[in-house]
Amino acid sequence: MTRLPLASGSAGAVTMVWLLHLLDRAGSAAALASAGRVLRPGGVLVTTVGKNDALYQDADDASAILRPARDRFGRRGQSDEEDWVLQAGGRCGLSLAGRASFPGLGQGRSPRQWRSRLLGGEFSWAEAAHAGSLAAALAALPGQDRARPDPVYQLVALRKSG
């Protein structure tokens, strides 16, 4: 994605769904620049933003326990944070053209699933956030096997100026 094999100005659309969060900020900037290069004037890039934030946005009981710790220890320098993507895209001649969202059907997690992932080391921020105390708080919730709301993922459309 950081070196698209297309001629400059040759594409009407580029999609990058669930990609930018996998890169560091330099890689994310390179992917956005590559998309900006291949888009023709008026062309559109559609990309997900804040992918990992989606699991922590609902006002359910499990998210209420996890969100403050994740926000404190796990959100530093996200390579797909919307404000940063808009800023980096702007440097490539891309400006916001629209927003949309879609649910991650069947991806809501139960307190038991959260605990398993938390204690299994899936989240780099969990140790700093005292995973054991978070797991204990999750274990005290009712409905240990009831999935909480599905995450809602965010998309932005960026239009190439010209």
C-alpha cells in the first residue's frame, strides 16, 4: 500500500479498510501519500479510522471498565486516528468528503471473553493498566457469557483536490 503499482493520477478510487492501524505513523503517512499520488483529481480514498477504538465506544458495562485504562495506556500515536489521518491526508492533497460507519456484526464480546483476552496478553496496554484488577472488575459483571454490543467501525472518504 505504501508503493501502489499504478500510474500517478490513474485511479478514481482507492480503499484501505482495516489497514492503517497495522502500520506505524510513518507507514500510514506513506500509504496515504501513495493513495494521493495514484488518485486523479476528484478521486476518492475510503479508509477506516480509529479501528481499535470501536470496541470501547459503547456505553456498556464492560467498556465502562476497560475504556479509561485503554485510553490512558493504549491510544498513544495511533496511526489511524481520524484527526491524524485527516492531517496527513491533507499534506497529500486529500480533504474530507464524507463519513460513514458499519457494525462489526457478531463481534461484541462478553465479560468472560474480555477477561480471557486481557489476561492472555492480547492488549499491549493491559500490563500498564493492571490487567488483574481489570479482570476482577469484569468478573464481577452480570451476564458473563452475554456478548455486549457489536463495535461500530468508522470510515472516512477523502477527495483528491485538483
